[in-house]
Amino acid sequence: MEDKPPVDPAWRTGAKLVALIAGIAAGWLAREIILLAFLGILIGVVLSFPVNFLARQMKRGVAVLVVLAVILAGGGGAVVFGAAKIAKEAGTVREQVQNAVESARAKIDELRGGQQEQQQPAAGTQEKAVKGVLRIFSGLTAMVLVLVLGLFLVSEPKNYAMGLRLLVPERYEEIFDTSLEKVTTSLRKWVGGILVSMTIMGALTTIGLAVAGVKGWLVLGLLTFFGTFVPYVGAIASAIPGLLVAAAQDSTHFLYALVVYVGVHIVEGYLVEPLVMKRAVKLQPALLLVWQGFFGAVFGVVGTIVATPVLVCVQILTQYLWVERRLGKPAEPRSV
């Protein structure tokens, strides 16, 4: 048999470049699916806390069903007991914010010489309403899919990990196992810490605004709760509606709301962060802000939401694969 001629290295390099470019293009086209999949992983990490606890007393599949039943029952209870209150306060918040924005816009128009607002045609308004309904339906569908994905992942996490492990060459299996363990542990620590932080921040904001007499305090507290998931940017963004609502009431309530938000963020910076998040992955504020800006510019709102947990994974993998294994340096920098 005649030996096959060796493959030209130039052709091999070209094929690798083409495959890399094709992979990047495919990833870009499927970026929304990838981000939703990562959100599903985060949901799975969140659900792993109660599922792992219940799995000590019963089968894991039964534990997943129990957690799902609690979620559905809790959602039903919220609909029955709290939906009317939240909807009423949400309407109040929306009206107060609109009034504040319109007042500011009117003052700007006066400074510009009293420019008159152009009225949009009714057809344009109807088109926006239809797009808004479709956007809401799409968002609800995505939420259901993410929840289902999280439930599947938390039901049999080892099977999915072993499936990924089969794709790894045998000589890299140990590295894969260590990397997966480090990423999983760090992500669970970060999720646990951020959930505690969200609860504390949301509760303090709700109580503070209620005592201050700011309208819509429940919805504003929920905004702070969810906004805390995105460090720095989310906390600041969630304070803006509360300040606008308080400003629409009067200057005194605006001052009260400002004191509440500043006080809550002081508590976060000096108590919550040192005590709650000290066991999680340490992220440098400047790096985190740049990373959030990059993900927000490239992937939009969903990118901003998942930016921090993605950075946690990237930082852990960089420390282990590059700093420790490639460079042979300790992951933690030495003090100078």
C-alpha cells in the first residue's frame, strides 16, 4: 500500500481558521438561545439548594416535583392574595414616573422655546400596542422555557456532566472534572450570596419607603430586589423609579426616598458585602463594570443580567487553566 501524502500544514491551519470563524458566526446567530440556556443553568443552580436538601430524605425526582409544586403553589398564592395589590401599586408607580418625566420634558421644552410635541397617529399607537403584547408573550414563553430547563438540569445533573465528559479527550478528563467542580462550586457560592443580598436589600427598601410614605413602596421594593441581582448597575437603576415617584409627590418625600436608598446602599456596602459575599467569588468593581458594559452593548438587557455570573465562570477558569496550570502561579495574587 502506498503511503498517503502528508497534509499540508497550511491547509490544516486554514481549515482550523474556517472552523473557528464558522463557530463564532454560529454562536453569534444563536446568542439569544445561548444566553437563555445560561439563565436556565442559573435557575438550576438556584433550585439545587432546596432539591439537594430534600434529596437527603427522598428520591431526587420526587424532590424536584415537590419544589415544582411549591413554586406553582406559591405563584398561585401570589396571584390570589398579592396580584391586586401589586397591580394597583404598579399602576401608581407608572403614573407617578410618567408625570415626573412629562414635567421634566415640559421644562426642557420651555427652555428650548416652547416646542410643541408632535402627536403620533392612531395607527402607530396600535402597532406599538401589538408589539408590546407580542413582546410580553415572548418574555413569558422564555421564562417558562428557562424554568423547565433548570428543572431538567437539577433533576439529573450528573448525567449531563457525564455527557459533556464523553466529548473530552481522555488525557483532558481530569482537567475537565476539576474545572467543572471549581465552576459549579463558585457559581453556587455566588448565587447563594446574591440571593441573600437581594432579600436583604429588597426588604430594607420596602420597609424604608413604606415608613417614608412613598407611594408604590411594594413594587419599588421588588424592583430593588430584582435589581440587586446585577451589582452596581442594577442597584442604581432600581433607585431611579423610586426617586421619580417620590419627586412626583413632593420635595419632602423625594428627600425621604433619597435617604432610604442611600442608607440601604450603605448597609449593602459595609454589612451585606463583607458578611454575605465574602465567601463568594471576589470580583473587582472596575472589571465588573467594564464587563457589564460590554455584555450590555453586545447582548442587550439579557446580557447585562447574566454578565456577572458569566464573569464568575470566566474568572475561575482563567485562574485554574491559565494562571495555575499554564503559568504555574498561585491563583491569589501576592501582596506587595
